[in-house]
Amino acid sequence: MTLTQPPPGPADRHGSVRRAGAGRAVAVLVLVALAALIPLLGPSAALHDTGEAEAPGTGGIALLRTVLFAALCIPVGELFVNRLARSLPGRGGAPPVLPRSRSPLAAGAGFLAALGLAAVVATGNLVPGEGADIDLGGLHASRDGKLALLEVNAFLVAGLCAASRRPASQAWPLAAVVVAEALRAHPTTEHTPLTGSALTLVHLSCAALWAGGLVHALRVLRLWRGRPDAAAGAALLGRYARVAAVLLAAVTATGVCSSLRRIPPETILEQLTGTAYGRALLAKVLLVAVVAALAVWARRRLRRSADPLTACEPARAEVVALGLAVAVSGVLTAVPVPIRW
């Protein structure tokens, strides 16, 4: 007598979904914790045996910048991918089903990170030991202070816009954050600061669209699975991949130009291993190379596989590598620049 297992009922299916969701949440938390260790411990590791002095609180500043960059990527990516999803043909004018926005939460995280960085600027670029050390009124007296206040207010306005009936309006305060970061990264004492700011503006904008767009595209595809929108998933991923190729080229070109402005070609090999900035830059270059390889793999699957959505597997690995690259970028902004202008 042969016994057969009954088909899984609704309760079994719901239990499997809950277990899968819990496992995914635990994996995300572990990855976030590991990514947080990079900016916290990265500056000390990069500065080891270089002869360069480590400023107090460098790890905390790098972590705050990492949070700020990630908080910028999420809403920018949502705006970008949602626009792609609405422009897909064959929908008959019906709006697509989209996942719940994470922009308000990201704006809150960005606001807190920008506020922490503003407190550092208010104490003369030192980590405040107590509240009395923070001179918030003095922020208006310096260029860095004004830019820090601009970022704090921009994230606050972006969060209000994200929670309003017109979330697309958050594009303007988010653009203000990008402009403020581009100006902050290149002080007026630097040689041709406007050129450096323009390169950083393009680099940061394209990186946010690329990283944030991929994260949100995968969220959309997960939501569309098993729905009438599932057939449009491959089309959405294909559109994103075409734009991402241009974004990757722009990120690479501006990154190379920015690096050569700070590390002359004749000393680049020495400084890539002998300075903290060079070591962090080398780590970022290697991560971007991994990301590019994963992007090519995903694009091949998208074009040649019988099921184009199998491209999601290398795309998920690409998200992890992009997250690590964002964390290394936080380290890169916190370590001393090797060239003194």
C-alpha cells in the first residue's frame, strides 16, 4: 500500500512564506552589521603603517557618511525605477503595483546622519565630547557649516515630500544633498575646486541611480511575481540594465578623473599601497570591478536564458557588492587626502 503526501494547504504555504521572510530578514541584518564594520574599522586598517595621523572619531564619521550615502540611494532609486515601471507598454494606462516606499525611513536615517555630521562640523571637525562643545550657531559662519545645515534641512524636506501625496517632489531636496556633498568634498583651497565638484556631482548622482535603482527593481520584481504584472518584470529589468550600463560608464569615467586629480599618474602605484586614501581607493576599485562582472553576468542571463528573471540571482549578489562599495566610499571620505594642494 502506497502512501502519498497530501498537497500543502494554505496554512503550510503561509508558514513557508513566513519562514522565508524571516530568513531573508536575518540575512539582511547580518549583511548590514557586517557592512557597518567596514566604515568603523576601515580607517584604522587603511592608515596602518602609512605614517599618516588618524583624526579622532574617524570611524564614526565614516559610518555617518555611509548611512548618508545609503539614505540618498534608496529614494533616488525608487523615483528612477518607479518612473521606468510606469512607462512600460501594454498596461492600458493602469498604474503598476509598486512596493511600499522606503523613502520616508531613508530620509529619517539621512537626517540623523547629516545631523551627526553637522555636530562634528560645529565642534571644529572634532567629535563632540558633550553637548556644550557643539556650537550650532557657528555653523552659519563657515562654508562647511552651511553645507552641513543644507544637508540636514534637505533630508527633512525630502522626508516630508516622501510622505506627502506628491512623493516625486522629493527629487529637489535630494538634488540639494548631492550638490552639497559635491561642494563639501572640494574646498575652495583645492586646485580647480569647481572641476572636482562637477566630477563628484556626476559620480554621486549616477552611483545613487545605479545602486538604489537595482535595489528597488528587485523589490518590484519580487512583488510582481505571481501577479498579472509578472510578464512585465523582464521588460523592467531590461530597461534598468540598459540605463545601468550608461551609469556604470559615467561612474567609472568620473571616478578615474577624480582619482587622477588627487593621485598623479607617476605616483599612483606607490600611493595605492602606501597611503590610506590609496588603499581605500584600491578596495573600491576592486569592488566596482566585481559589481561590473556581476552586472555583465546578469545581462547575459537576461538576454539568453529561457527565463530572463534568472538574472535576479547575480543581481542580488551585485546589490551586496554595491553595499560594500558604498561602505568603502564612506571610508574614502574620512581618511586624509594624500595630496596637499
